[in-house]
Amino acid sequence: MGGRTTDEAKHGGGSGEVPELSAQYRSEGESTPIDARPDAAHAEAAPGTSGMSRRRAMACLAWAGAGILWTLDGGVPRGVSFGTQAQAATTAPSGNALSFVQISDSHIGFNKAPNPDPASTLQSAIDRIRNAPQRPAFMLHTGDVSHLSRPAEFDTAQQIVTGAGLETHYVPGEHDVIGDDGRAFFARFSPDTKGLGWYSFDQNGVHFVALVNVLNLKAGGMGYLGDTQLAWLADDLKARSRSTPIVVFTHMPLWTVYPAWGWGTDDGDRALALLRPFGSVTVLNGHIHQVLQKVEGNVRLQTAMSTAFPQPAPGDGPGPGPKQVDPSQLRQTLGIRRVDFTALDGTPLLADTTLAS
């Protein structure tokens, strides 16, 4: 992508550049078409590209949850619904399992249809997490905590999320880095990263890696990691046994979902190449406000739904942005999804629960 010729530019360090917010969100809470939009003739990915066609994307599209309780039992990742006690009894992992939660795209500060009050739906998600029969160890937020990077929006989101009573690990979305290359976000939500935003940690034998792919974006453009972050990732993984389960979390998909809408990461393949030698890799992201999943050998990539509003399926309509639904139906699009990985090389079993139920 043009304009990123140095590591400083990639991280916003000393460049003076302001990351450009995607065009569909330039006005407060309002959707404006992006410049490059597919028509019917462009709905399929071009031959020879890694982009997913609209047909293939919709084939693996399913509603997901405002929160996913991820469990790792013997290195096998499983997503567990915040359901009833009976459900918990039949799905409780054995042994020294690790459970955690993923939420995404809370967009606090958005104030238009279909959800002028995203704080209330984030609160509903947090209430379910707090009251879950199986208590998770911690929570991941995969970005777009805020809608316009305003301090008051960060304050509201932080206050609500803190109500879960869980340690929370964050990565930024493009809406969290407006005007300051994410400095305010990093200072508040990842202060130990020296302003770069990426980091890793270990828990119960699982290695977690937070990646940042939303700095210096062009309107409608793909995500970007950069040479410095990729070198750090290679070094971080070097000391890990190939049998160590890896969980990567970031905002924009590392795989190319729909390039015409910027749904992917330009250099995501370089990160995936570093991850493929490991026996169990789970990559979690947000950004597209719906669940798509892809399996490449031992690497499983899973997007998450927003707690604020849905977006259209890839290529369904003129472009991305808030999908309009009747207010009475909104919570049916902001649900909880159960995902069971019964084997490392198996197909996940899916069960969905909405916030309306």
C-alpha cells in the first residue's frame, strides 16, 4: 500500500500522518459508500487472487455471538455458548482446560440506526458473560471499542467491560486510532507495549499473540502489519514448541475475505506462514461484524460479530456499513454462538443463541 515506505510510517512513529478512517464511517455514525465497490460483475474474486468469492463467503457465513466463550482442552479450541446450566453440564471441558471470552466491535459512540444505543447491547453481552455458568479466565476485545476514538467513548466502554470482572486484553480497530495513530488507545488499553500495540502472553500452556493491523489505512483499504511487527512475531514464535497451542487475535481478518471492501490484511499471508508450522493455531478477529470461518491445515481463522450492529454479507449490496434491521429484530442479529472443535482436524460444530432469546 502506498505511503508506507519506512517502519516509522508503518507504526505512525514520527510520521505525522493521521490514519484515514474508512470512508463508510467518516461522518459520525453514518454510512457513506466507499470508492471501490463491486457490482454484479465483480462479486466473484478475480482469477488467481486469494480473495474469497461472494458465493463462497456466504456459504460459510453464519450468525455469531456478542461473546464467544473459547475453551482449550488438551490444545483443542472449542467455543462454548453462554447458555443454561444443562448446556454447561454437557459441554464442560475436562482436565486443566482454559476458557476465555471474545467480544468485538462495540462501537461505543455510534448513534444511528440500527442501534442508536450500542452501550446497552454491550452491557447485555457483558451481563451474559458475567452470569455464565462456566466462568472464563479472561476476555479478549478484538477492536473498535469506540466509534470515533473519543475519550468519553473509551470511558464508557471500559466501565461496561470492567463489569464482567475479568482481565481483558485488547487490540485496536480502525475506529480506535483516529487522529493520533492509536496513542490514546494504547496508553489506556495496552500500556505495556511501548506504544506499538502488539504483545503476547501465556496462560495454561497456550500462547496468545495480539497483532495490530489497522494503522495508516487508506479508505476502503486492507489491513497491514508491516516488517517490524512481522519480525517481532517471528522472534516471539521462535522459542515456542511446535506443539504449543497458539491463539492470535487482531481486528481485521488476516485472510482475504473480500478485498473490494478492504476485508483482509495485505501482508496477512506472511503472518500465516509463520504460524502454519504449529500444530494448533486459532486466529480470531472482528471488523466484519459477522462470522466467517476458514480452515487451512492446522490453522483455523474465525471472525466475530459486533455487539453494536450487523454488516452485510461480503458483496451483498453496494458496500460495507451498518446493515439496517428492524429495531425489534436487532438483538436477533447480536447473539452468542457456540463453536465446538471436537478434533484438531475436524469441522467445528455450531450452535447459535441470540440476545433476543
